[in-house]
Amino acid sequence: MFYEHDYGYPPHEHLVCQQCGQVIEFQDDVINSVIHDVCRQHNFQTNGHTFIVRGICTNCNRARVTKRRLDLV
């Protein structure tokens, strides 16, 4: 988990690489719509949310695949 100052940016989500720590911010209207709908269904008043997807970024994936191919030689 990481801390982010609230500078009034629109809601956004994060992809976090578990290998190198790179954080990619993105916005998705569908995700925001789902959160809004779920809150409405439960009569829940939200004041924000955190959505983090963990995985491996393209650069780390590429490096991992390259190493595997070299191991076969």
C-alpha cells in the first residue's frame, strides 16, 4: 500500500508491478460506475476508494521471458 496526496485529481486506479515497483495510474469510467452502483445498492455514502491491481509490468515480463530463452541455450 502507498500514500498519495489528494490534490483534487479525478478518481483513478493503480497498476503496481511487484517486481520493480512501477506504478501506472489509469482512469476507467466502468470501474467508477460499478463502485457508484454498489454504494447506491447498499445505501452507502462513499468519500473515496482505493483500487490497486498487482502484477508484473511489461518491462519485467519482457526481461523474464528473455532470461528463459537464454536458459534454454
